[in-house]
Amino acid sequence: MKSLLSILLLAGTIPACAQTGERIPTWTQEPDGFKGVKFGSTEAEAKTATSIPLRCLSVKSERACMMVVPVGSFNMEVLLQFVADKFTKAVGTFPSDSFSDVRDIFFEKYGKPHNVTEETLQNGMGAQFHQEHYGWRGKLCLITLSKYGSSPDEGLFSLSPIDTVDAEEKAREEAKKKALK
């Protein structure tokens, strides 16, 4: 698995599935957390809410807890991010050759995605890969799922409450403005 920092950074770079101001579709399968851990939960609450053991560590002013979620013949490695002791994001990786299984699980659990994009990626050796991105955005939560994350060997997903997504987007925009001055 990639470093904690690279996964958290990658999770912020996946294209959002809907821009602010667009009509938000009715989403009857919108989650309020991940694997029994509700957004806004404390780390202590998270540890009691899920039956999956959590290994936690500090990264700067944040805490992250890793969980390994068994899914059939493979595992998803998931980081639960805590800011000010509140659960703000789940970011996970899985083997990209298991993408169709993960995609089917997400479709069953969260319904039809609100946004689908496909593109061809090419690495430095000239090999091409068919990238698929899926996104769900509701009133409370944003979910992204990609066949490839930071390498051709792993896929990537994230679940975040909308207020966290909006705050991150605002911070990125402010950083851009400062860089242009």
C-alpha cells in the first residue's frame, strides 16, 4: 500500500462528480459513513462502531486509522481520516484487477453513479490503461471510485461528507489565488 500521505493527497485529486450549483439528484442510497462509522464520529466511537480492528497514527495535526476490509478473495485497505477528532473521510485501495467486483459492490450498495468518466492513461513505458471514474454526490456525501489510483496495480475510492469536500475545495481555490498573486 502507498504511504498514508500519498493516499490522502490522491483522494483530494479525484474529479468531483458534480460541481457546486448543479442540481443534486435524489439519492436514496446515500451513506452517512463507512463500515458502521458515521461521519463526525470520534476515533473512540469509530473503534466501537466497527468490528474491524483499527490501527491509528498521527499525521501532522490529523489522525488516521487503517482497517483491512476482506472482500471475497482480496482485501481493501482503508484509511479513516480524523480531523479535530471527527471522522471526515474514508480513502481506500484495492487490487485494480478486482475493480469489476468493487464496482459491482458500490453499484449495489450506493446505486447508479451520478457521474461516469473514462479516459486512456499511458505510463512512461508507453503501456495504455483504460481508466474508469465513478462518482456519487448527494446532499450529505461524495463518493468517488477509480479503477486506477497511484499505480496500475491499485484502484482507489473515497467517501467524504459534503462539508469536508466543500472546505477542501475552498482551501484549494484560495491556495491557487495566493499562488497567482
